[in-house]
Amino acid sequence: GPDGPLLPLPPPLLPLPGPNGPKGPDGPEGPRGPRGPLGPRGPEGPNGPDGPLLPLPPPLLPLPGPNGPLGPNGPEGPRGPRGPFGPRGPDGPNGPEGPNGPDGPLLPLPPPL
């Protein structure tokens, strides 16, 4: 058959709540989250100033000084071998005239005139 009349609603079990009250204060801060990934590398910075100059190394050996004075002459060496004969010199002047020779035999007398 047709629907019957609607039943009245039962009374509410608890009174309905009123409007929300004012907002309370903020709670304490929560724990820190995990570390995020590294960002991209930045550009290279400028070069720093030059350092101090290094000292020069000491020389390996001391440099020699100037030469001293000349020493005395050494002893004379041995005599060398005899050289070859030179060319013949010019003839000398003639010597003095010699003495006369002995007399020859007597010539025969010429015939008388």
C-alpha cells in the first residue's frame, strides 16, 4: 500500500555544539628535517697574492780568487844536439912570397970576338 506518515525525529542525545572558539597559540617547533642535496658548484675565485721570493741557494763551490804573482824561472834545460856544418867560407888572402930557389948552373962563356 501507500507509504505511511513520517515519524517525528527523536530528540537529540546531546545538545548541538556552538560555534568554534578563538584559535589557540602555536605549538612548539617540530624537529629539523633531513639535509637537502648539495647545490651546484660556484665559479672559481680569483688567484691569491704571490708568495715571498725564495732565497737563492748557496754556490756549490767557492769561486777561485785572482791568480797569484808569477813564480821564478825553472832550471836551464840540457844542451841540444850539435847542428850540421855550415857552408864553406871564402878563400883567405895569399900568403907571403917564399925564399928564392938555389942558383942554376953557370952558362958557358960566349965565344971571343
